[in-house]
Amino acid sequence: MQNKPSFSQSLIPLVCLDIGGTLTKVTFAAKKDFIVNCQTKQELKIQNENEDYEIHFLSHPNSLDVLIQNLEQIGFIVDGESHIQTFYITGGGSFKYYDQISKYGKIVRINEFDALKFGFKLLDSIKYKNTYFTFNNGIEYLQLTASIYPFILVNIGSGVSILKFDNEDQFARISGTCLGGGMFLGLSHLFTGINDFDELLKMTKRGSNAATDLLIDEVHLGFQSPTRDKNEKHVAVSMGKLKQNSNLNQSDLVKSLLYMTTYNISQIAFLHSKLHNIDRVFFSGHFIRNHEETLQCISEAFSYFSKLDQQNRHPYFIKHDGFIGSLGSFWNGIQTYKQNNNH
Amino acid sequence: MQNNPSFSQNLIPIVCLDIGGTLTKLTFATKKGFCLKCQTKKELKIVNEIEDYEIHFISHPNSLDKLIENLEGIGFIVDGKSYIQNFYITGGGSFKYYDQISNYGKIIRINEFDALKFGFKLLDSIKYKNTYFTFNNGIEYLQLTASIYPFILVNIGSGVSILKFDNEDQFARISGTSLGGGMFLGLSHLFTGINDFDELLKMTKQGSNAHTDLLMDEVHLGFQSPTRNKNEKHVAVSMGKLDQNTNINKSDLVKSLLYMTTYNISQIAFLHSKLHNIERVFFSGHFIRNHDETLQCINEAFSYFSKLDQQNRHPYFIKHDGFIGSLGSFWNGIQSFKQGNH
């Protein structure tokens, strides 16, 4: 084992966890320029211009051992002694770990709704510039100067939840759809035997949906859209060629399923944005996991429905996607910590 | 050949056709009570209370020979001579037949948009009582006393078109989705090898989606819907169980695909109805073909989304679905005929 440092005054003694179905997300803070010995997600580090600390992120598959190991490496646990005042914990998988974690510090439970709300609240309050982005064959960060509220958040996991954030203290689930990541994965697995999501996404790069979908310029649309001429390559009938031909390659089918899934969700999202009169629509969730193929698909899909409506809108994405909950737990913790320490 | 009657004064000498990709729909009128020798869809016959004619409907697979046979059977063509003044023709498949049909009468082309518009206009103007219905384990006809306008029409064929009818003279395509009947058929065929739509629908009767879909009471929904308790058996994740287990039977998968297709279209339809502030939503199209299973699915789906929105709405269906175009051609024809003869 490597040489452990004594507990550093540079570490803020709170550890914020979001324990999900498979992954544990950890968020903690250290004074600026503190060198963290443990492997963190450097690209996610948040420097708070108003305060003198930086926020660090790491994630690992759920495991108490790995968690403790990480906490030791960071320096929260020195020679078996924990210097953690409080754990702020959220996430559906967290209840399994309470007993064991409580040996290392007091536990404060934050429910998932609140964690999400506080996460965005924190990002908005510090006007953090490097998390929200649009995607058009590459990332383009939003340089926010004003508040992000109100906005709609479309969270695509196995299923899809559509949430409306009115302001920093108020949000609600307004809708959803069962045609989400689980459908994509289930149908892909059924037809290809592959259920590794990352592998399926790689396959979409090689595939073409021209062999599976009937495109707009290939059908006589009984009722023609006024913008028809400009949209010839868009899909008129998903899987429209499969009723005759089922001899196709797996990459083509998976690509088709990706289009089907992303276009459909984008349409439903756009309709909600119109219904609620909210321009900003963010997409998040484990289905996206900030993979380029998916970001590009959603970007094109949402823009397509926006153009059909004579608008020119683009969807937004979140670099800290997946960590908003633990960031929200952190926000909760840091308020209390500052109160107690008279900051 | 059977004994042909001489041309009857009871036949109104216009023939209205809607020739689609595979089927020809035929609409014509006779004086009330006239006995037809030819096989028609009796359940669709429209008795016009205001005028003295009845409207009859036939459909057959596209074929000029079959068409002529039917026209002879009705009595429009007697001993090889046609007594048809005008054909009013619509439909994407019609251009192939113009030359041959023109041997039997003058052709007037009606475009599909207009035909559809006129079809609803006719039904509305005569306040026809036995076409629009709701479905809840059985048909319940709407007894309309007022106009059906405005309404939204969701036409589900291979793809889906969503149309808004503001009034009897104005409508437009407002939206659509590529996740329609073609997707249902394509994915079903891919998995089962069956591409006969009627056979697939039969299979859904034996299937259960509990083996393929993750239902609401089986998942921890990160963000819980306020009406969650009442919706435990609804689908939370379509095909959600297939990521682990692909050893499922065909009927279960096809049923799942039917739910997926109908629920998704119903949600999109409902959202448009809210966006445009139009309560009446009609579903039509070759995917539905007024099969009980599909009518029931769409009814449950649309009602579900309506309830989530604290409303209690039901979708409507059309008994003359598939024949609205030819009925619209007929409306066009009968206006001209009446002008010409009165």
C-alpha cells in the first residue's frame, strides 16, 4: 500500500455519494490546487470562482471495498481512522450500504428528487460554464450568463422520464415514454444476441438504415408534408423494408433501432416543450452516456422536429450527466458545513 | 355470363373509385330500395334521409377485369355498353387504369386531399349516425347531432399521418411518425417470419406482454408519477426484459409490439390534440382495419394518456374507414350530377 498522508486540512470533510443500480458516484471538495492522489474524472472538476474549493468526481462499480479504498487514497481515511464528518447519500441502491458506511461517518440521506434539484441549483448559482453543451459533430459549450431555468429535462435510461424545472426550487415529472433505452437494448439483443450497449453503439457507426427503413423519398406519402422536398432522407416508415426482407446485417438493424429510438423520444420531447412553452430542452441519462453517435442522433432528430415547426432550436446536453445527483448531495452538504463553520 | 338487365333508371350514373396500392374502393348510388344483384358491403350502406338515394360500397383487389365485372353486376354496363356518365377517381394507384377506364366513361380526377375532405363533409352534412364510434370491448356508435368539426384524424398505415380538420373545407397534415404499421409489421416479420398482418393480430390474442415488457410495478422508477399506484400493469420499459432473456414465444413478442406501437401513437396523438386544443381525435387507417384487438389497444392507450392528464377522453373510429376517399369522390360527383339534372 502506498504511503498515506495525514488528514489534510485541504479536504472538506464531506463525502457525497449517489449509489445507483450499478455505479457509485462520489463527489467531494478540496481547497484549490490540492493534489488528489486518487484517480478522479479530471474533465469534470469544477472550480468554484466564488469559493476557495474545487469539486472532484469519481465513479466506480458498487462495492464497499472500492469505496473505502478510494476514500483512503483521497485521504479521508488515514490509518484506518475516518476524518469524514458527514456522508450525504442519495440513489436507489444506497440503502444496502448504510450500515457499513455509517462506521465511517454520520449519514444524511437526500432523496433523488432533491438531489437532482440541488445539483442544477448549484450549477446555476455558480454560473458554471463548462457543463451544458450543444452537439453538432462536436461539443460546443454554452456560455451561460443568465439562469438556465425554466427548462425541460429528458432523462433516457431504460425508460424515459420528462421533467420540468420551473425554477431552482421547483420541478416535477410531467411525462415519459416506455420506448427508451431498454427498448433499444432489448430489441437489439433479440436480433443480434448482443446486449453490451457500448458494443451496439460501435456497430451503429458501420451501419446504414437505408436497408431497413423506408425513407421519405421512397414512398408516396398519401398526405404530403409541406417541407417534404427538403427531408427526403428522413425516415417515413421505420423498419419499413423488413416486411419483405429479413436478411440484413446486424449493424444496419441496430442503427435503425437507434434512429427509431432517438427520433421518437425527440419528437415527444419537442411536443412537451411546445405544450409547456419552454424553449430549453436538456437530454440526459444512461442511454446517452455522452457517446458521440447518440448525441449526434438526438441533435439531428430534435432539430428536425424544430425545423418542421419553423424554428431553429437545438437540444442541450450535460457534461456532468450522471453526477448531478451526487453534486446535489454535495450542495446540501456544503450549505450545512458553511453554516457550522461560519462561512 | 348472367342475364344482364337493361340500364336501370334507379342507378345514378356516376361511379366513384379510390384506387390504392392494392385495393380498389368503389362507391355508387341507387334510388332507395333498389335491389342490387352484385355483392356489396351491406353494413356500410348509407341511407340518405334528405335525398332519395342510397350509397353503396364495394372493394376488391386492384384489377380492371374485376372492376368491369362488378360494374356489369351492378348494371352500369349492359351488353357491353356503358351507361356511366362520369367516373370520379382518386387514389395513388389510379393513374395505371385511366386509359382503360376511359373506355367506359368520362374521367374526373379528384386528388386524395380533396377526396378525404369531401368524404367527411358528406357524412357531416347528412349527420350520418352510423359511422363514428367508440370502442370498449364493443362498438358504441356516436349519435351526432352537431358538426364533427374541428377534429384530428390519426391515419395509421405503414407510417402515420396526423391531420387537423378545422371545418368542412379546411384541413392540413400537421404531423406524423415513422413508428407505425410498417414498423409493427417489419419487426414482427423479422422475429417471427410471419408477414401476414391478420395472422399477426390473431397471435396477439394468445400472447402476454408480461414476459417481454417491464411493467410499472416491477421497476423502481427514479421519478415516480403521481398516478403511479393506479397504473402498475402499464408498461414502464417496452421490451425491458429482453436484455437478459431472448427465449420468448412469438405471440408474446407480437403482443408487445402491438402495445408499443399503439401506445406510442396514442401518446403522440394526444399531445397534438392538447397542442391544437381539439378534443375529438379519430383513428383510421389500414393498420386498424377495425380489428377488435387494435381498436381495444388504441382505446386503452388513448384513455390512459387522457387520464394521466386528468381528463376522461376516448378516441373515435370510423366504420367507413378506407372508404372516405371514394365517398368524397362521390360527393363531388353528386354535386355535379344534381346541378346537371335539376
